[in-house]
Amino acid sequence: MPRYAAFFASMNVGGNRLKMTDLRDALEREDLEDVETVVASGNVLFSFDERPSDGLSEMLAFIVKDRFGFETFAAVRSKDEVRAAIEDNPFHGDGEDKLVHTLFLDGEADPAQFNVLMAAYEGRGPERIALGGRCLYIDYVESVGNSRLTGPFIQRKLDRRGTARNMASLKRILDKMD
């Protein structure tokens, strides 16, 4: 059975508090196997019959809404896709692992909208940004917390929801997927 990683957005931030043991229990009741959470920020590893990750994303978001009462987005990626999120990131190995991120999107970003994002952000900060497949690659250079390149800004410009993980977290998750 294939192994997947689910990266939940907006979990354990703001008012969306959820114990990872409760999330794991809810997912196990839905026939996901070998469910394991990785840190308390909405990273879940699981095994499930092979299927397109978009369908799994919708299923997981529905489970959270149904069981816990809040909206979320779950970016589901296979082991190979998690590896690619690290290896294809052009800033990996150049910037600091805690500042270099892959922002997983809920679909492909339109290149024209990506150009609008780049133009709108020009001169606002030191961040480096590149377009990937169903993701953005971001090097925050100085600080994630003080950056003006925020999730809501990106979502408005790309018309896509997303959730980001840094290289250190992605490497840890990939190691656990093996």
C-alpha cells in the first residue's frame, strides 16, 4: 500500500487547535492505515490504497470539517512528491533549511498569475520565489515571521490555497516515510 504525507493548513494556529492524537484517531476510523503524526503542526503520514492525491486531499479536509468543525486544506503528496519538494527546490542547499520552504498548493498555479504575484511583490522584501508543480519554492532569506510574503497575499494573487513546510521538516518527514 502506498505511503502518503498530508500537510494540513491552518492547523494549531489561531483558533484551530487540535490534538494530533485526536486527528490520528479520526483518520484511523476512516480506514487510513499506519497513521502517524509528525510534530504538532498538521503533518500526517498514512498508508492508503493508491489513488490520485487530489481525492485524498478532499477526503481529509472533509473529515476534519465533519469531526472537528473547522475548514482546512490538506496537501497530500506521495513519497516521491515529498522528495521532489526538497530536491526540486532551487533554494535548497543555498539558503538555510529553516528559511527555505516549499509551499504546497491545492492545484497548479497559472504562470500568468505567478507573474502578477512576482510583480506585486517586487521591492517589498528579500525573499526569492520560484514556481514549481503544484507548489511554490520560497527562500525567506531573513525571517519567515517578519516577512511581508504571507499566505493570504499569495492566495489572493494566485487564487490557490497552500500550506508551507521548511526543508528541515520535509527532510524529517521523508525520513519517516522510508
